Amino acid sequence: MEKKELVKVKNLKVVFESRFDRREILRGVDFSLNTNETVGLVGVNGSGKSTFAMTLMGLLPKNAKIVSGSISIDGMDMLVKSVKRGPYDRKSDDALINKGIEKLRGRFITMVTQEAASYLDPLLNVGYQIFESVLFHDEDRLIKRIESRDALNNDILSKYVKLLTAKDYNGADKFLDENFNIYVKEQILSIIRRDDLTDEDKKNLILALGRTRLNSFQRFIISNRSLASKIPGFSRILKRLLYEEGYRLAGEILGLMGLDTSILRMFPNQLSGGMLQAVMVASAIINNPRVIIMDEPASSLDPIAQYRLFNLLNKIKKNFDLSLILIAHDITLLSRFADRIVVIEDGAIVEAGDASDIINNPSNEYTKNLVRSVIKI
Ligand SMILES: Nc1ncnc2c1ncn2[C@@H]1O[C@H](COP(=O)(O)OP(=O)(O)OP(=O)(O)O)[C@@H](O)[C@H]1O
Ligand SMILES: [Mg+2]
């Protein structure tokens, strides 16, 4: 796939203002992330890592202000000049706001923080919490998945499986593109791309897609949704179909992540902290983001859990066509996963480059200290 700059930040300046002072937290940050790349952002506590992530995501607190610079994501400029709407509007005319992100947040680019797992609802099973956002914001996707599976032509499906059996993978790819819509394609790919299944299992699962037909009553309800949602008994059937599809989709994501799908029906208290983080990642990935920012705040630092999570993210990168921004204090940890490392000190980038170069030959004094401090421990 061609390399493309997904995130490009130039000379970004952000200040925090209070009634008494004004502190420059990001002092002209340059940053970039390419397709399928993992970039590690490293710096000590308070160096501005989270502020940078929040600026990208358009989630800065009210007292923070983007003073200058540019952010482009997927080639589009994100920042616009803020305009005061009235005498009580606290915005000042010289500030920039990250308006562009509103359409991309949670979809093109998303963020998972370590404490996010603590916001999981203890009363809801994790499967539901993985597909919840799809249910509320993209119900149509669930419907289309159900409908297009229902309409699958078994002959075409077995032709596709024959190509796989003949190991004609180019032919199979072409056939996949030409004969299936995106909703079926995502279901087929979620089988093909799994490493834990044998070829035989994969073929059987693909053929099984053509055997999950709706009955005529369910079909009626699906195609007359607005009517069905007004009739109590009907709306319950519709809801059940949507939920089942949600669990199915969540299971596909977990399978692709190499995780056990039996956790779908478990509750958060039944899972380890590391698994809960993986669940958070799954709930982010379900919306097909291209970029994930993983911010590890100092307070919840558990080196082993962090290692596992970074490892998982890096492993699934290819399956989900992701690019990653990993944020941490530990530069040696980051260097194991990142292609490039960007070092931030006191709101400014002091060093950036190839991960192994930086770790073996840090040129900056601050970076040298980061490397030394970690190795000593
Ligand atoms: N809401 C806020 N209001 C005022 N100052 C803030 C606010 N949030 C952060 N800061 C300040 O901005 C600076 C950078 O903080 P930030 O959280 O971005 O650092 P960090 O690199 O993520 O640190 P950590 O490694 O501890 O997570 C700090 O000096 C912090 O005190
Ligand atoms: Mg932070």
C-alpha cells in the first residue's frame, strides 16, 4: 500500500490560561504519522504528551487554547479560526479550534486511554459494550450485514471457496471484490485473516455465512423497520436481531485480535485489567478507525500490562490496517514497538527519528537521560 501522511502537525502552540497566568504547554510541535506506521511519543510527566493527544482529538479543556500552527488529518486541514458568537462567549478571536475533527473523531481517528477501562459498565456484558457504539450510531451497518448475508448466493460462495482451495489467492481477492458488497466482504475477511484457524475451518465458516437465513417474519421486520419499531412485539424482534448481529460483529473483532470470543458474554469484573484494556481497544476498532492514539497516563502504570497492550496493538495493526501513536514514559519499551520515536520535552520536540537509532544513539541530552533512567531500573 502506498505511504501516505495520515496525521501532519506543524508548529503547534497550545497555552493554558487562568485568570492569573498563561502557560505555553506546546511550544511549536511538529509531528507526522504515515499509513501503517507506529510512532512512539515519549517524555517525562508534564511534558505535554496528553495535551498533544487531546489537541489532535479536539478534546482540550475550556481553559486551553490553540494559539497557532496547523493540523491536517487524512489530508484535510482541521483548524479554523474561532469566532466569538456573543459578549458571553469565552472564545477569543485569535484562537484556533479543531473543528475538522468532529467528523473524524471515533471513526477515522480514535483514542484509548488506560483509565478508559474503568468506565466500562459493570452491569453490562463486554460484548454489548464493544458493539454499543455501532448500535447507537451506525444501526444501518448492522441491518446491512444481516440483509446482505440473508441475500447471499450459495453458488457464488462456493465458487469463492473453490478458489481458496485451489490456493488461487489473487483470483480469490478479485472474486471477493467483484461479487460481494462491503458488508459481506468484512465478514469474509474477518474469517480469512484469522491466524488461529485452519484453512478447512475458514472454508467451513465462510460457507456457513450462506446458511444464516432470516425467516420470512424476520425479513418483513427488517425491511419495514420504522413500522416494526412502533409495534411492541415487532420492535422486540427487531431489537433482538440487532443485538445478535452486534455480538456477531464484536466476536469477529475479538477473533481478529486473537482473543477468546467466549468473553463476549462476560462482565467486566470477570476479566483482568489487561483484558479490559483489550476490550476498550476492540470497542474502538469496531468503527474501523485508521489511527489509534494510545495514551498511558503515569498514574495507572503497570509495565507488564502496558507491554502486553502495545504488543497486542502492534500485532493487530496489519489485520485492521491501522496506524498507531503510542504514548509512554518508557523509551526502551516504546522502541520495541515503534517504527519512529518522537521525544517531547517541556512542550517541544527535541529529537525524532528511527526508533533503533534514537535508542542506540540519542543525540539530545534529555533523550540520553530518558534512555539511562529506564535502563537503570
Ligand atoms: N486542564 C489543565 N489546566 C491547566 N494546566 C494543565 C491542564 N492539563 C494539563 N496542564 C499542564 O500542562 C502540562 C502538560 O500536561 P500533560 O498532561 O500534557 O503532560 P503529560 O506529558 O501527558 O504528562 P503525564 O506523563 O504525567 O501524563 C503540565 O504542566 C500540566 O500541569
Ligand atoms: Mg499524560
